[in-house]
Amino acid sequence: GLSGPPGAGKSTFIECFGKMLTERKYKVSVLAVDPSSSTSGGSLLGDKTRMTELSRDMNAYIRPSPTSGTLGGVTRTTNEAILLCEGGGYNVVLVETVGVGQSEFAVADMVDMFILLLPPAGGDELQ
């Protein structure tokens, strides 16, 4: 699970890390959680568009999903989507949360490893 504030570089990190994994013959699934459009209800930002190289990779699958008002940085069905990806033969499932503040960390209970990406000078040692 990857989390952090908007603009911290989550999608950029996932694209580079995902390409490194697929070059090593892993099958990588990315579940990118985006804010919801109030008009259509779909993904507003479409983080998939920031991962152009990875989205063309035959060993990668990227699924943008809208939060649909769910709090915690993930969707209501993220946990089930992780299980489906694992069942579909993906060795690595990366979950990118919607840009977060201090309370959106529900993904930490769904994954083996939780990574917080912060821009430089994003807080003090305690944060």
C-alpha cells in the first residue's frame, strides 16, 4: 500500500517500481484509488494516465477506482479487488490511496507493507 499527500509522487514511484518488477518477470497489478467525480461518480484524476509506460506493459494491470465517498483513502471494495488480483495470478498488488491527510490509512490493514511517501520538508521528525 502506498499513501501520501497529493503531489508526493505516488504514481511516479509506482510506475518506476512496477516497470522494475515486470522486467524481473513479476506480474504487477495496480489498484489506483482516485477522488470521485460529483458528476459521473467515476474516477476524477485517473492516476492511470500518469503511468503510461506501465499501462502498456503486458505484465501489468492498472485499475483506477473512485472512492465513491468512502473515507480512509481506499474504496469500499479495495480488499476484494486485492483478492481478485491475487487469484488472477498477479505476484505483486500495489494499492495507491487517494491523496491523504492524517486519517486516511485504512489500506495499512489490507496489505503486507505500507509505504508513506512525503515530499521534502513535509513535516517534522514526529510526523
